[in-house]
Amino acid sequence: MATEAHGSESSLVFHPMDQFKVTPLFGDGPVHWYTITNVTLWMAIAVVGVILLLVVGSRGRAVVPSKGQSIAELTYGFVYKMLEEVTGKDAVKYFPYVMTLFIFIVFSNMLGLLPLSFTTTSHIAVTGVLAVLVFLFVTVLGFVKNGSKFLALFWVSSAPMAVRPLLAVIELISYFVRPVSHSIRLAGNMMAGHAVIKVFAGFAAIAAISPVSILAITAMYGLEILVAFIQAYVFTILTCVYLKDALHPVH
Amino acid sequence: MATQTHGAEVVDAAHGAAEAGMPQLDFATFPNQIFWLLVTLVVIYFVLSKIALPRISAVLAERSGTIMNDIAAAEELKLKAKEAEEAYNAALAEAKAQAQQIANETRAAIQADLDAATAKADAEISAKAAESAKAIDEIRAGAMDSVKEVAKETAKELVAALGTTADARSVTAAVTARMKG
């Protein structure tokens, strides 16, 4: 408020990160683990969106599909094919897990692009949990399916014997870095795009720059729609790749 | 208890840092986000695995089945159509042959009838002609006799008119000789 009183030049206030604040939906108290916050709201909206697309959309069960059913079937086919081609035929029993991840991320990303919305996937807490869940699931599955043979993933048998221990260390480190890169990639992409749009929006306060600012926001918005989808795709396909390592740990 | 208060202090410090920079690093909001994320994931997982995915996969399976059946049915119908066409062609050829045969038979029958009728007519005509010739001959013979008679009578009368009498026999002989001549 104080800065705004100074005149037109100093009215340039950038709060690009305010959109990521987690706030209680009702009242203004502290954020406990059970508090209903904007996170709760936008995740609930994502759940409603998923139900609208995949349950309400497919309610007709028509052989000749309606528009909604077509989109539901396309989404299903997209993820199913990805899993089948990347991981293999024997992985289709994990399809519900992969589909849950993809549909949640794609809905959160897209809903985050709505004006005044909150992007749940821009938070490292959310993407971190998603990545750790994948990491734990894949690691446990790898050991359950293959036993100690799963460790062959770190033992590059095609390399000369002398460098194998060194490669094993590198492989081990890269394996444990997976959840970090997996989660930061998604959260970073989401956060950066939204923050850049917010910064451009801040420049719109200057009348002379505002047309450029609006153009830039429009261009960024288009790019962000692309990024929102691609990041969901990347997260899912990496999950498929990790699953493949767990099921067939041959290096 | 001690650790808890310590944790709260850390959280407060983080909260202060987040106020200045990134709300993403405000660890005080992590339990909240993680809790609601897990709730969301579980809800989506159950909705997908219990309702949406089985339904969509059933629809897709049904569709591919329907398409397979339709293609098979189309193949069958195509075969049937081909058979029908062949049968039609065969029937057409047979009908043509039959028509040809019937036409030939009819033509032959008509020809036979015609021949018979012609022969009969010819026979009748020749019979009639023979009869007529006979009748003409008879008439001619009759006429000759009458002429002979008339000539005899006339000759007799002529002779009588000339004032002489002639016996009948010589007149007849004379007339006959004349007529022959």
C-alpha cells in the first residue's frame, strides 16, 4: 500500500511468487496438516475434472462414442500405449497407477493455467511426494520381482571389468538422484512459467509497455499450455522407464 | 516435546524465509500439501481402477469386437453376393439356352405342321385336278357324242332336204369319218 502511494513509476510491484502461497480457505489461522487450504480446493477440482472426463464422459458406453467419450478413450489409449511400448506387455497390470499419476498431473497443470487458480504441481512438496512414491514403488517392485538380480542394474556387464566398480558407483548415484530430478523438473517448469507470466503482468502497469506485456503474456500462455502437457507426459514416460528397469533390470 | 518445539522453531524460520522468497520452501505447509495430495491420489486411484478404466477398456474391447464382426460379416456378404451373381449368370445362361431350344422346337413343329398341311393340300389339289380332268374328259366325250348325234341328225335332215333319202348307216359312217378327219 505504501509503495503504491508514491506515484506511477513506483507502482511497479512484483509479487510473482504470491500465487504459490498456501493459505487456509476459511479464516486466517495457521496451516495444519488437516486445514482446508487452496491446495485442497484445487486438488478437489482436479478430482472433479477427472471424474467428469473419465467417468461422466464414458457413461454412455457407446460403440460409436460421443465427444466426451472420445476424449476419455484417447486419454486412456495414450497412457496405455505409452506404458505398453516403453515398459512392455507385462507392465499393463500397473496401468491404474501410471494413469493416476498422469491424469492428476495433467489436470493440475492445466487447471493451474486458469486465471486466479493455484497450481498444486508447482510445489516441490507435491511433486516430491509423487516422485518418491514412484521411486519407492519401483525399487520395492524391482527387488520383489527379481530379488538380488535387481542389483545387476548397477553392474554394467558390457563394460570392461576394470571400470565396472566405478560405473556401479555412478549408476548407484544416478539411481538415487532420479526422484530429485523427477520432481524438480515438474515443479520447476510449472513454477517458472507462472512466475514469468506474473512478471510480464507486472509490467502492464506502465501504459506504454502494456501492449507488449499483453502480447508476451499471450505467447507465454500458449507455451505454458504446451509445457503443462509435455511435463505431465515426461513425468509419466519416466515413470514407465523406471518401471521397465524394475521389471527387466538388464543393463 | 523438546524436539517438537525445536521443529516448530525451524518451521518458523523457514516460514520467514518463504515470506521473502519461495512459498515452495515454506516447510510449514508441507504436511498440509502432502496430506491432501495423498487423499487426492487415493480418490483418483479408486475412481480409475473401480469405475473409469474397466468401463473404458470394456467399451474399447466391445468396439474392436464389433469391428471384427462387422468385417467378417462384410466378407461373408461379399462372398454371398459373388455366389448370387454366379447363380444369376448360370440361370441366365440356362434360360437363354432354354429359350433357344423352345424357339427351335416351335420352329420345327410349325415347319412340320406346315409341311403336312402343304402335302395334304397338294394331295387334295392333285385329287381335285384328277377328278376335274376326268369330269372334263367325260364332258368332252359327252360333247363328242352329242356332236356326232347332232351331225348325224343334221346330215340326215340335209340329205332329206336335198330330196334324197340316205340310210342311217352310211350317214353315221360319213359323219364319223369326217369327225376323225
